[in-house]
Amino acid sequence: MGLEQLQANERRAKKLLDRTWTMLIGGKMVEAVDGSVYDTMNPATGETLARVPLAQKEDVDRAVAAALEAFDGWRRKSVPERAGYVREFIAVLKEHAEDLALMDSINSGNPIRNMIRDVDLAVEHLQYQCGAAMELKGSVIPATAGNWHLTRREPYGVVGRIIAFNHPILFAASKLGAPILAGNTLVLKVPDQTPLAPLWMANLIRDVFPPGVVNIISGTGPVTGDALVRHPRVKRLSLIGSVETGRRIQRAAAETGIKYVSLELGGKNPMIVYPDADLEKAVEGAVTGMNFTWQGQSCGSTSRLFLHRDIHDAFVERLKERVERIRLGNPLDPDTEMGCVVSEAQYEKVMRYIRLGREQGARCVAGGDAPEDAALAAGYFVRPTIFTNVTMDMSIAREEIFGPVLSVLCWEDEEEVIRQANSVPYGLTASVWTRDLNTALRAAEKLEAGFVWINGSSRHFAGVPFSGQKASGVDAEEGIEELYSYTQNKSVNILLD
């Protein structure tokens, strides 16, 4: 069944790829004005999949102009009217979920079973936002003598969003909701490395929203992304990406205007296991939290595993056995549990850190190389890798790798393990495993992270904001907080006679 489905997926992908790839601007599917294109690859084979538009500054200007033209009419629609359009969008996602997942899988290297789930998650997120948008309320402030004081929430205008390569369709679809439900219009830049599913989505929804409300463009960060960030009419910006990219965007935005920039950035996230934890569940939590089924390519991955000395050896033995059962394979095979990293550059980065781990004295107890399967030799595959004997002065313990490399550290003193967990510049997620509620809450309070799991990992929940501390971000994604972030406050004072 797996082979038959793999072959069917390959045939379907070939059919979907046989088209001219275009961008959505002003309700029309268009190429770049000057005809600029770039190649996008299949990381499982190294083959070129398609040539997609490389939007230049002129194309960004066109997209922003279309969004500006649509803004006044869109902002005047009621929230239920806007939600009606989003629900129509949801119906399109559901209808074409398999094709979107297929494009995502072949372009990103993520297993197709994960990408179908990503479409489902986008739908769940959008459904939540459609309901929560009615809570975008102002307030009435206690009056002073002879006055009423009111506040109202208003849209910014044109919003620019730039999304990451690891969840292309999830981010492209779900990150559409909050800006437009709040009354803004949108210019969305798709990921450089994985543009296909978002561009395919753009083609599917070109008639769903009024022209110009949603514009979807492709291109590189230094050209397309930079032009969007610097555009004087884009007041509100959002990025999901690396810390380095976040810094560049803050700098570029500040050079061209006073802009509201929210950032969801990287992490070097700790998972702390106490000696009383349920080992079987914690081992599974370590595998899930490391996001091995995403090749470790997740900003929330718990890539530093702190094991108490009393359980260290037994835990590592079970973890090694569990990780070695993960099935690597062709991303389009429904039986594949782990695919390949997204590009040659990412592959070289991951392998460089594996070499550094060995050179700096860590012990590689699992993985650390490419799989032996000849069928995978042309792709950017890395076996799930575990290092033990890791100390906090090593590169693999301090720097975000964004690959399937888990560093295991041993601890005895609680205060010291919290200090080590907090000793990196990042502060996105953390995970704590213990049966003692007081211990868990004490650790959660002390950990410098925006999102903490107790006896869990990796999962996001509808309505719960996801945000980072320190270098891992500014403001929140998800939850009603995300919706509010796409509005600005206006105070209205009514003077009575």
C-alpha cells in the first residue's frame, strides 16, 4: 500500500507541477514585472521542481498599492462579514488539502503525513480566529465630570507578513487570518526555499477575497522581503524566522519609518527531566519535543535535554532505541516518519554542528551521519542524532542548529540546571517533567521562556498565545493576543454640554 500510494503521489505531484507559477496581486495571478524567476528544489532528490517569480521592488510596490486600494472597503465590512470570507477560504483549504500537502512535502522534505496535519491545524486556527475576532472590543473608561471616555480598536492598514520555510502551508494559511479579520489588508511573502504550496494556495483563493485584500508574493529575503519591510506604506510587519533575520528586519524597518514589528524567532529550548518523572512518557516527550519528524526544523524544538544523574543512563538507553526506530524515507511515502532537511545549505550547517560536537568532546550515541539507503543518497537526509557528555560551553549546547541534533546534559542541582537552561540568549519554549506539581510550577516560574509545557512538549493549543522572551521574539502569535496585535488603539473623548 505504501509503495502504491508513493507512486500515486509522485504522479499527482508531476501533474500539479506542470504549470506556470505566478503570484496573487490585486486579485490576479501575475508574473514578476521584469520576468525574474528563481529555481525551487526537491530536497529529497536535489532536482529542480519549478521556476517561481522573484518579486522585485516594483512588484512589491504593486502589491502594496493593491492592498491600499482595497483597504477602505475592507475595513468598513463588519467582523461577521470578514469572517464569512475567511470561512469560504477554510472551505477551499479543506477541499484541496491533499494537493496542498503534496506540494508542501515535495518542496520542503517534510513527510506528507505531517503536511496534511498542517492543513488541518491551519483550519483549526482560522476557525478559532473567526470566533475570537468578535472580542476585538474597546472599553469605556470611568467618566470625569461632563465627559465620556471611550476606546476603539482600529486596523493599521497594509500588513506585511514574512513566513518561514518549515511549515509553509500552515503559516501561509493560518497567518492570513488575524490581519484581515482585524480589518487590515495583507501582503504575504512566501518562504524563499518552499514557495510552492503557498503559491498554489494563492491560485486557489484568488476569487475568495475582494481584489487586493490578500496579496501573495514570492522571492528572496534580500530582494523581495527587504522591499516589503522598507515600504513606507506598510506600518505593521510580522516575521517568523531566525534571530539574525529578525535583527535585519528591525534595522531595515527603523531606517524607513516608525513601524510595529512582531517577531517569532529561534530557540535553543530546554527540556528538564526530574528523577521522579515517568520515564516512558518522558522519552516519548523528548522525541516529540525535538521534532525529529520535522527533521528538527522547528524553532520550538527542545534541543537541550537535561537529565538528572539518577535517571541519565537508563533514559539515554531508551531514547537511543526509540530514535533509531524512526523511519527515514521519501517524503511522499505515507509510511515515512522523517524526511530530509530543506536545502543543501541547511544540510551543510547541520553536518558542521555534528562535526563540532565531536571535536568539542561530546559523544555521538545515535545518528551523526546520512542514512545508508542508496535510494536516499541524492537528498539532504540526516539520521536523528543524539549527543551525550554535552556541556554548556559547547556550540551544540548554545547555538540553534535547526536540524535533527539533540544535546543531552546531566544535572544534579536544581538551581544549577535552571541557571544553565537560562544561560543562552534564547527564550522561546521549555519543558519540565516531574510528578511533583510544586516542583513543576517552581521551575516554570524560573525558566526564561515564553511557552512552557509541564509533562508535555511540542503541542500548541487553540486560544493559547505563543511568544518568546529575550532574543526569541517580540509579541505573540496565536490566541486573541495575535488578533489584538493587528489593531491600534484610539481614544475618543465626548464632552457633554
